[in-house]
Amino acid sequence: MSSIYNDFNISAGRCVAAYTTLDRNCGKCGLIILWEKRLPKKELELHTFLLSFNSEGIKRYKMKKLLTLQSQNWEDNLVGYVRIDFFEAVSLLQDAYKQNIKFGTRPADGWEKYSYFLDYEVPDIDRKRLLEKLAFNNLNPIEFTNIYLAALKRLDNAVLYDLSSPERQKRLGRREDFLLYNGEDLAEYTFLKSKVISSEKQGKKRLISVFIIVSTPQDEIMKIDYQLVLIRSGKTL
């Protein structure tokens, strides 16, 4: 079986296929995992999730049992979904769950039916390739900056980390640790406005100057200036 079908096996079953929507760059996505359960009897399970990469994390979940793939015609209804590897699907699910942990919020009901996906240790995956699958490629500098600022606002550390250069990722530390970082005082701020001030090309790099207006817990208005250095790597800035 080809890797696109993610022939992932555990004693209780295997993954047949996985799909996601292309709105991850907006801070959310739908996720589908088609699972072939083997114990206590062989059957197909369609696990569907709505993931929000803010404080909501795993927002919604439902599981449907299928008799066969052919009779259900379930794949015909997957408008707007793209196929991804199983490990990529589990990584998205675990990233969303870390938002629940970071913000102290409760994930969607049905935990007992999907928790084994969260317990699985995902091997290193090509996150640059995953970003391209999720429509993070071919962005112009302003689009990229707006996606980054929106991720900063919702403390979507997975996007902040994966969009960073290898050098910056080293400074940020391990990905799994950074995903739980709450941004210190930034988590207490209310984002009011953000704007790109200027965009300047410097050789192979582009310097983007932006500002963010926030309200502090003391009801003070604060302006924060940022400078982003964008470096294109293949199809991804």
C-alpha cells in the first residue's frame, strides 16, 4: 500500500486514509481520519474533527461507523479536503490539543474514542511539505505577514514555529516545548489592531515593518513594533 494511505498499524487497527481542509492558515481546519478497527471485530470508523488553533483546540468531534467504503460513497462528500499522511493528520490533532493544554480548556467530547491518536509519538515529519499541502505556499509578503500576525494574536505557536527559519527555530528551542509557551504577558493582552507599515526588499530577503495595538490588563493602550525578515525557501516564504 502506498504511503499516501498511511498504512499505520497498532494492535487494534490501522489508518486507511486521512484528509484535511485548506483553511489551516486561518487558524482552523477540518480533519478526517478513516480508521480500520480490528479488535474486537473488524470495522471501519470515520473520525471527523473541527480543530481551532486558539483557546478552543479540539473544538468538535464525531465518529461514524461505515459498513464498506464502496457502499457508503463517503469520499464523494469530501469537497474542499486534501489527502495527507496519517502522521501529518495526527500532528495537526496533537497541535490543536496542545492549545487546550496551554489555555486550560476542555477538548471536544468523545475523548475515549480519539485519545489513542493523541498518545501516539509522531516521528519527525517534513513540516515544510505539510505547509505547502495546507496552502501556505505562493504567498506574497503581505499575505504571509498577515497570516503570521493572526497566528501571533491567537498564540498559534505551531504556525509561528513552522514558518520560522531553521536558525530562529534553534533559538526558540524544541517545537513541542514552544507549542506550550503562553507568550508571557502577551497572553493577557487584547489585540486591537495590526498594520503593515513598510515592505523593503534587501537582496534575497524582505524586511517587513509592522505595528500592533494592544490593550493591557490595566486597560492601557500599548503599541508594539515588529520587524519581520522574510526569506523565500522554495515555494514557502
